[in-house]
Amino acid sequence: MEFLLLNPVAHAVALAPDDDEPVTDEDQRRLREGRDWFANRQGRGTPMEDVLAEFGLKPEDFPMSLDDAQ
């Protein structure tokens, strides 16, 4: 509870209304396609190294701790 009081973003998220936008046929189609994609890859996603490489980045560009950043 204290976290919600001290963190304005968490507070806003906690008070945000439920999403009342209807799910369209297009939404359902894309969800099915995504599930099929993962099923065909035997539950594996895209390796992070591949995603970063698309942007010309490497894992070393993102330190895992503040100590690594220095």
C-alpha cells in the first residue's frame, strides 16, 4: 500500500479503469496466428540476441547492473 502512495505511476495504474474496448475479429485472428507461431516453434520465442541485432545492438550494450555500467 505504501508503494502505491509513493509511486505516482503505480497509483495511476491501480486507479485506471478496466479496458472496455471490444475484441474484434482481427484481434482474435492475430491472437490465433501468434499462438500458432509459438506452437510451430515448440514454445520458443526469438532469441534476444536476434532482436538486438535487428537494431545493430549487442547484449553488452545493456549492463545488467549499475556496477557493470561504469
